[in-house]
Amino acid sequence: MKQWLISGAAWFLLQPFAFAGIPIQFWTLDNGARVYLMEVQGLPMVDIQLELDAGSRRDGKDLSGLAQATAMMLGKGVRAQDGMPALDENQLGEAWADLGASAGASVSNDRMSLTLRSLTRPELLDQAIALAARQLSAPSFPADVWKNERERWIASLRESQTKPNVQAAEAFAKAVYGDHPYGQDPDETSLRRIEPPQMKTFHARYMVPCRAKISVVGALNKAQVTAKLTQLLKGLPTQPACELLPLVDEVQALSEAKRIDIPFESAQAHVFIGQPGVARQHPDFLALTVGNYVLGGGGFVSRLTEQVREKRGLSYSVYSYFSPGQHAGAFTVGLQTRPDQAEQAIEVATQVVSEFVKEGPSNAEVQAAKDFLIGGFALRLDSNRKLMDNLSNIAWFDLPLDYLDTWTANVQKLSAADIQQAFARNIQPARMVTVVLGASAP
């Protein structure tokens, strides 16, 4: 039973909070872990998400995939511990099914996220916490299981290389990020270097409670959460003085424009245009978010769609987005078009971006973006899982505890001039990477 998931939740950082009456409680455990609680008593269940600075940016030289492999193997077996027998992957799966609970791990560029969902009935929750604690502190990292998982992973990577969009996206990431870890993807060579001893070393270094940020949503109060999390983390090593991890270099700005053409027999040319954007903590983040809805994030009402698709019929879909993290994530424009139309589509898309950076949106466009982002959010916070996505991002990025309550007012304050200036400060149309796969070079 696979206990790991790879997913992202950046979208939920952008939204206002529909249930503003639920306060976020914050405190620090004796072991140094920081806890964020949204107490929701409507259903007898709880979601717990523990996050550590153990994402793929910490893989290390020539070991791309190590964080992801470690997360994957947390659910593949646990060692015998404190009189309890060892459990293999199947036994773990059966144990979680018997409890009606689930646990998993995911990895992004920046963080490793470990999740637990359980009913709050004491006899079930106590067992779920105990089982999750064993996966956290005593994973067995079985070599035979890893060997099989690695071969499946490598086969999946080989298959993905037959997909033109994957090849184009990987080339784009490497060109935008250069030597930064954000641009490094696992491949067969790096995966064959990874063995269980390296996972154990990675686990021992990064699974430290004092560096954890833990988000909790559900029907538990502060005292109950403190007790359960103390139990969850008790098997992990503690540090009297929490050791700071080495800093990761920032993403470097591009010094000039770059064009990459990739031959590929395809009915469609795949195009990516962009550059490093901003980190999540950047003061222009909100203005860029609202502005991008006008530029290319608003679907059929965006400028890119109007100019590339509606007026000229050059592409069925064209879009733009920011992907901020701890470091500057890419600003990306993407489209697919007929190979013989690729140059025209690129010219139009880059012109739209250039004009937007120079002139910004109109007042009417800004109001339409605000109306959509503010007014259409209620359905995005209708479950504990969605509440967790918001809360965990507040925790991870050290956002103010009232961030969700003040989001609407902060969006409403933005003007067209604010947005234009934010784009002018952060986007340089003359210094972008353009990746074209499946079309003849110009």
C-alpha cells in the first residue's frame, strides 16, 4: 500500500478565508516544534501535517531524488521497537486500514510534509499517533523494497521522456534555475547512487523536532494537541540547541535572453517562456498574483488568451503563472501550437508580456480580477483538508496569523499602478528563456 504522495498546494496561499471566525492558535512545544492549530469541532476528526526543511533542495550533490526516496520509504516498513514487532509495508497498510486512518509523506522543492488523518475517538487516535510515531522514528528502509521501487521509478522516468511536454518543462527548469537545486530533477544515474544508508543519514539529519512546523485542523483543543504531538515526536532525536541548517544559495537572475530548440516529432510545438520570478515572502507577491490573473491566469478573460487564441487562433490554451517558494520560483508562460505557427505565437505572447510590464492592467481589469479572486473562494474552504492547505502554508512561510482575515482588504487596496510597478520591478521581458520543442528553429 503506497503511503506517499507528491503534491502541491501553492494555490491556497492566494486566497481569503471564508471562516474568519476560527482563530489560529500558535505555540511552541518543549522540544522546539512550532504548532499551529485551527480548532474545528464540527466533525470528530483531525488532520495533522508536520513539515521539515527536507525538500529536494536538500538532496545534495549528485543525489537528486534522495528526499523523495526517503519520504517514499517511510511507509515501507518499521523496525521492531519497544517490544513491538517489525512491520512490513503490507502490515503497515493493514494497520492503517484497521484504524480507519491514513498517513503519508510528500516532497516539494522546499519541504517534506508528513500527514496523518484520524477520527478523534481516543482509542483510535492514540493507536494512530503511536503507529505514525513509529513510521517517523523507526523506518526500516528495507533494501529489497527500495530496489524494486527504484526500478519502477526509473521505468516511469523513461516513459515520461517520451512525452514532449515533460522534456520541454525539464529543459525550461534547467535553463531558468541553472545550478540551483530547483532546476535539478532525479534521473536514472542519480537514483542508482541512492541506497538505504543514505536515506538513514538524511532521515537522521532532517527529522529533528526543533525544526518542525506542525499544523493541526480538527476537533482537538490545545491541551489535547500538545499531548498527542509530544507522543508523535517522542522517538525523534532532540537537540538542546537547535542546529541551523546551511543556507541554500538564491536563484540567480538571468543576464540575457536564451533560446533552446529541441527537435521532436510531434503534431504540436510545446513552448515555455519565462525567468526567475519571486520568493513567496517577496513584498510584491500579492500584486503579482492579482496582476497575473489579468495577464494569463484568468483563462478566457486573460490578455494572453485574448491575443494568442481568440484574435489569432494560434493556440487552444495559453497561460502564465508564478511558482514562488523559499527562493524565487519561475514566472512561466506556456502554450502549445502547430509547429508552423510557433514563431508567430512566441512573438505575440512575448509582446503581450512586454506591454503588460510596461503599461500594466486597466482599472476595469483589476476590478474584475479582485471580484473573481475574492468572490469565488467559498467553495475552496469547505473541508478540513482545504483548511489545512491554508494553515500549513501560513506556518511554513511564517505568514501573520491573521493573514487570511486580512487578505481581502489587502487585495482590495491594490491599484493598477501597484500591479504595473510590481511587474516592472520583477519581470524583464528582454531577458527570458524560450524553450521550443517540436518546431523548426527560426
